[in-house]
Amino acid sequence: MIKKFIYLEWKAFSRSASFGKNLVMKILIGFLMIYFSLIFIGAGAGVFYLLKKMNLEPLQTINKFLIYYLLFDLVIRLLLQSIPVLNIKPLLVLPFKKPTIVHFSLGKTALSFFNWIHALFFVPFSFVLVLEGYNIAGIILWNLAIIALVYINNFLNIILSNIDKLFVLFIGLILVLAGAQYYKLFDVTTFTTPFFQGVYQTKFVFLIPVLVLIILYLFTFKFFKNNLFLDAGLSKKEDIATTENLSWLNQFGTLGTFLKNDIKLIKRNKRSKTTIVMSVIFLFYGLIFFGNTHQPEVMHIFAGIFVSGGFLFVFGQFVPSWDSSYYQLMMTQNIPYRGYITSKWWLIVIATFVSTILASFYLFYGWEIYLTIVVGAIYNIGVNSHLVLLGGAFTKTPIDLSNAGGAFGDKKAFNINGMLLSLPKIFLPSLLYWLGLHFADKSVALALVAGAGVLGFIFKDKVFTIIEKRYKTEKYSTISAYKQKS
């Protein structure tokens, strides 16, 4: 039965209308996996001697910061790791047992890159520990506990992606712990370090995370099995009906009609609402780079692009997939592509402008830092907005907005494919900024990036003509791809 599922998964991938794009993206992701794998292997083999040079006990130091490592891993999973997705409905009318379907879907995550990459750090580190005279049995039990904790994160990601209240509670817990640690009010490591150290020193402590993993798997299995029905997600909560005319947008003609549709889409669907939450999170991205003297100065423009362009990256990467459910109908209505593209552009521009205003708290770091964010916004409006719309012509992955929940429904509004497609939008401004810093000073560097954005705005009509032509060329292949719901 499992072989049959694997066969169906391969057929779904190879017969997809976006097979070429998927294959290219998987090759790029493969190179990234190799790159990060080498980094983890090198870090695992070298961290012991690095900590020794710093006069720190290696295993105890790793155990002290292991809680932060695991929390950071879970945050990365919540942002990037997709939960298991199967085209469930066709399987439910076939002689497949529900437990088999659920076990296969959950089992798919066992081979996820987000799980086995940790072994590339901990196995070399453990090997060095054994060579340096640490107890072999203790190291083996310590590794078993770490593996269990990694898979606990794996299943927590699945649960938190489907139960919104738990997701909010977890994020709140992380913020409270981080804030208490930063302001020296409460140090969680004083409680976690003895536990991780005890896993190595005591024979039976490792059973705690193992038992938690088993319980969590059974809970996840039961949760999905109870929601595995043909009509799962179809029932709606009854509420008082409301209407939103947004009549003030009528003055903008066809553009106003498109904008009304987009605003209603964002307000009424869980996945599109998530893009707003992600945009707010992007506002705080600059805290990692601004004020950090250990970062290269070129990273300032990198942060400026992300702070002001959160909505552009998380919403724009899925244009026109947001409209995939009725894209065929739109194409039969003689709708002008220019009006459709312009409405998306204005939505991105407005969101970028609002993000820039909200980011004014970065004035705490000085006018230069906030000016970097403003320049990043100018570049996003003048160049990146065009690039994201042009990339939309090649986006052929449908979004099922009606499937906001239910068994194995993927609600993530941010994914690794979108991130890779966003890299060219980051590389060019970073290059311009670096050239300005290298041959002149920061003022020239900012002027080069802002100038590129202004030029993009000046030639907007010509760029839109190119984008419109590309959308028309890709029209029928896009319609064909959106017909595929798996």
C-alpha cells in the first residue's frame, strides 16, 4: 500500500503542468541543501575545538544553548517547512484505510531535510566527543534524546500549522522568554541546562523526550484521522451576514474593481490574512542587522529591502495564484491584463508605503538607518514590484482559498520556492550598494539604489507592456495548470 502511495506521489509530480518549474526549483533547493549540509558538518566537527580555545566546556556549553537551538529550529519550520499534503478526496472513495493514509502522510515528514540536517551537526560533534574521551553510552543516549526533540519539533510544526490558537500561544511564549532573557528578568537556561546535561549523565532521562515524541505522534495521528472526511472543511460557522461595497473605489473604474476584489480576498481568507501577519513580522527583520557591528555594512540595504517589502514578498510571490480558483472565468470576460496587473501593483505600492511609515521606529538607530529603509522602499516600488509581477506570469501553482483548514491542508503563506525566486530581487540592490560603498561612500551607495528605483518608476509603462505581453503568452498554460488541484 505504501508503495502505491509513493507511486501516486511521483505521478502527481511528473505529470504536473508546472513540472519544469518544480524540477528546476528542486535542483536549486538541492544545491542549497548540499551547501547547508557542508556548513553543518564543518560546524559539528569544529565547534568542540573552538569552544576549547574559548576556555569553555564544549558539551555543557552546547547543552546550555540547546533550548535556543530547538526554538529557532521550530520557528524556521513554521516559516518554511510545508506540512504533509496529499490529494485526500480521491483516496477516500478507494479501498484505502484511513490509518494507512495518515501514517503515510506523517511518515513523509520523517525524511524531511529539516529533520536529518541536524544529524550532520550532532553526529560529527558526538564523534569528536568520543575521540576526546567522553562516555560512549552517555553520548549515544544524548543523541537519541536530541533526535526525539527534533522530531517533536517536526510534529509541533504540523499541529501548530493547523490549530491557530496553539500557534499564537507558542509565538507569545517565545517572545516572553526572549524578552525576559534579554532584560535579565528570567533565564530559562538555568532550568533546561541541567536536563540536557542529565540526559548524558543519567541512563534513563533520555526516555522523557522519547515518550513525549510517542504521545505527540499519537495525538497528531488522532487529530488528522478525526478530520479525514470528504466534507472536512466544508461546514461554515454561521454568522451575521455583512456586505462591503467599498464604493469609494468605484471612482477608479476597472482598477477600483480589481482593488475591491483584492481587499475582500485578503480580509475573508485565512491564508491571505496570514500575509498581513507575515508583513508585520518582516518589519522587525532589521533588528537583526541594524546596530550589529559584526555584520557587513552592505547587509543594511538587505534589511531595508525586507523591512519595507514584506507584503511584496509574501503576497506578490503568489500573483496571480490568489485568483486561481476563478482565473478561467476571468479570462472569458475580456478583462484587460493591464488593469489587472496595475491593480496588483498599486496594492503592493500601498502596502510598501504603509510598511515604511510603520518602520519609523527605526529612527531610534538614527536618520541614516531609516533613510536606508526609505531607499529600500523606493527600490521595491520601482524595481521589485515589476519583478514580482513578471515572475507571476510563470507562477503556475494554484491556491485553494476554500481549504483553509482540515486534514493535511497547507496554510503556509511563505515557502522556500518563493524565497529562492526572491533572491534576484535582493542581489541587484545589494550589488549597487556594495559598488557605492567600495568606490565612494554610503551616500553614493544609497543614491545608486534609489536611482534604480526611480528609473524603474519612470519606465513603468514600458515595463508593464513587457509584463502584459508575457501574461498573454503564458495565458493558456496558466489556465491548464490551475485546473490541477493536487
